Amino acid sequence: MNTPSTPILYGIPNCDSVKRARAWLTAQGRAHQFHDFKKLGVPAQRLEAWLLAPGWTLLLNRQGSTWRKLDPAAQAQVVDAASARALMLAQPSVIKRPVVDWPDGSTTVDFDPVLWSKA
């Protein structure tokens, strides 16, 4: 993978965490790219990497409305990285946001200004 020279923030523009994250990066004077899951989809190659690290259990947002709207049988089918991948590709809103690929090659999930200050 080519490492980006600026952070790439993946998410959905109307997500509150994504809004806070983008505002924080801007306030820090940190240039960044934004990848909109709704318009551009989930990049399958990046999803494969995210499922390995930071991992599918962290990436799957079981607290969000998309997950809660799934019927219990569909929720019960998500038991490993492969089943999580299928759901995430079909319903990108189930991915915890934002996901950020940092220039140092690391990836973070969710907005954490303390952790981000070190990135």
C-alpha cells in the first residue's frame, strides 16, 4: 500500500463523530482527505487491511442505528472477519466512524483527539 502524505478520513458526512473529527483536523491546521462511504463506497482493499488491524470487532459498530435495525438473525450471522466484511460492504453505515489512515501507516477507528495529537 502506498502511504498517504495526509491523513485519509473515511466516513459519512452527516455522522457527528466524522463532523467533530474533520473540524478538529481543520482546527489543528492538518490537511486531510475525506472519503465519503455514501458516495464512493467502502474501498474493498482498505477494508481488508482494517479487518486485520485494527480488527473487525473494533470496526463493527454494534451501538449504531444501522446495527440496531438489523434483525437478530442477521446480527447473529456476524461471527468473524468474513461475515463482518460482507455486512460492511453491503451496509457501510455499520462501520464505526471515522476510520483514519495516517501518514505513518497506522489506522485508527473513532475520534480520539488525545490519540490523534500523537499521530
